Amino acid sequence: MAKEGWIPTRDGFGQGLVELGKKREDVVVLCADLTDSTRAGWFKKEFPDRFFSMGVAEQDMFGAAAGLALMGKTPFACTFGVFASGRGWDQIRISLAYMNLNVKVIGTHGGIGVGEDGATHQAIEEISLMRILPNMTVLVPADHIEARKATIAAASYPGPVYIRLGRNGVPVVTGEDAPFEIGKPSILADGKDVAIFACGYMVYESLLAKDILAKEGISAKVINIHTPKPLDRKLIIKTAKDIGAIVTVEEHLLAGGLGSAIAEVLVEEEPVPMKMVGIDDRFGESGDPNLLLDHFGLRAKNIAKAAKDVLKKKK
């Protein structure tokens, strides 16, 4: 996914941190020995007295972040998503979510885009692990512009927030002037036959799928769900009523992720035919990120096929 002009969402996070640092003295940053990789180093360079290097000790980092929050600070605790959700989940659960503290957890290198680092470093279950926690907000920006906005918005949003970011460059699909509000999805393309809900990099693939479907006379609506939690239930229900066919797309396990979250809403409120595109009950693999997207069926052609399959069940 490393293409010219494509920018990682983690870069947008780094930019947002620096902007926050200039405006708010309460913002502090902690990092678990991944200062450059998470882009937390951009904040460190500008505000070294408000940066804390915690070493390879994710649990300690989240405990320290909790203490800083109790002292009135707004901590951003940064590491790879797989380490935040795996090694630090108990501390996030008890010290942050249970206490409803104002700590922002940053998980970079989400999804299979880590490529050759393989399954041990590919966070494909952390959206599920974070969204099941009470009080936790979950953000998955689609590009670096949205990542910067999400970072800034998270600082003023009460309670713990998890932001999933990617390692590799992704294309820009949102605009600088586009509004961003936590919990309010953005409609990137309108359509009447099928609705595609997506998050992160998969928003781009969904837009490509819309073009594929248009050539076959199928009109697809593409909605960027940058906030898997809290979901905009009213928008999801209205979309289901108006269109009657839903596809969800995520660079994540199907169990417990974005698709599951949307299905939980629809099964109670407006059951309609639905297909979920994601990773089906398996670990990631080592390989070139582009080849992995093909291997796991996370391409526009797979989304288009899912849309055509769900339309066959539409009443």
C-alpha cells in the first residue's frame, strides 16, 4: 500500500498531537518504546517536558496515564494496537474504562498492513476488544486528514478513547473542510440500491467498489463509519429502511468488529439482508501488504461481489 502521495493515518495523528500541544498545556504523551513508529516523536521534539518514554512496559504506561488523568492531565498513551489491546487490556479495562478516566489510547499499525511482521504484530481483533469495554469510545479514521481531526476531537471528548491507526500510506478520501464529529458518520457517496458501511483503509476500497457496481447499473451508498463506538443508530436504521441491503467492510476479524456492531443494531430495529466483508476467524500472515489484501479478500472486487450477493436477498 506504499504508493506515491499516500500518507499513513499515524502521520495525521502526529500532526494532531503537535497542534494540541501548542494549544493545550494539559496534553501529555506517553509511549512504550515506539516513539518514532507511532509518530509520538513529533510531539516529543516540540514539547520534551510533556513526553514520557515508558520503555517496553505497556501495562505500566497505562497505569501512569491513569495517574496523570487523575491529576487533571489529558494523556495520550501510544503503542502498536496489538500491544495495547493484548498486553495492556487488563489495565485499560480496570484503570481506564472502569474508572472512566480521560486517557486516549493510540494503537498504531492496525490491521494487516504491517505486512511482513506477520500475525504477532497484526492487530485484527482490537476494535472488538476495545468496543466491548463500557465507557470506551473507538475511532478508526479513514485517512491522515481524518486522523488529525480525530486526535484533536478525542482530546476534548470525555472518557477513554481508542484510536486505531495504520502503518502504511493510504489515499485521501476526506476533505480538509469536511466536518468531523465523534459518533457522526460521513456519507462519501450516495446511492439507492445498496449501502456500504466501512472504516479505515477499507473506505477507499469501498469507494472503488461503488465504481465497479456503477458500471453494472448498481447504485451504492458509501458511509464512512469512523466511529465504531458509539454508533449512530439513527443513521444505520434509516439507511436500512431506505435502502434495504447492507454491506459492512473492515480490515478486522468479522467476530465482534464493525459488522457485528451494525448487525446488533439492525437485528433489533430493522432486519435487512446483510453481508460482512472482513477476516474470517483466522490469524494474519506475513507478506506484502498488497498481496495480503488480495489473500484475505479485502479488495473492491470482493466488496462488489458481496453487494451483488446481498441484493439477491433484497425484498
